[in-house]
Amino acid sequence: MSETRKYWSQHLAAIAAEGITTRGYAEREGLSADSLYYWRRRLKRDAAASGPPAAGRPTGRQLVPVQIMGRPPSGPACTLAIGPDVQLTLDQLPDPQWLASLAAATAGRGH
């Protein structure tokens, strides 16, 4: 990822993690709200254009299903939809800072 994309992605992730409006964030950080809106559209468009990887083609990241045994019989406390095909089921509510980090790391993916 280029430094420019990384720069704007980090700002957009912070907006999502903080739950602040784009304009409010822009004013606070001294940024152009129009630039934030532009980069949000551009990064989403680029992510959609790249689409899912072709079957068998390495993605640079390998994901494997993980199941932790010992879930209480009452069922999960929280299920997070990270994308259309990705769900994370947790036995307890996550720490808010961890959740903010997850939101920042996955911003713009699967939307």
C-alpha cells in the first residue's frame, strides 16, 4: 500500500473507530472533509475492483478457521460481521479498544 493510501486509510479507520462524523473529524484534525470523502470512495472502489482473489492464487495472507472449544451452552455473546463472508463469534463482549483496533484494521473491507 502506498504511503498516501496508508495515510488516508488510517484517518478513515480513526473516523470509524471513534464513531465521529467525517466533517467533525476533518475540522478537529485540520483536514479537508472533501478529501476524506474522496479517499473513502476511492479506497472502496479499488477494493471492489480487485474483487476476491482467484482460486488458488496466494493473497499474501492465509486465513484459517479457528474454533476454540469450551463455549458455554448459552451460546455466543457477540457475533461481529466483518464482511459478507466473514463472521467472528465471541463468547463475551470484546474490549472496546480491541474492537476499535479491529474496526481500524478492517475499515473499507467487505462493505
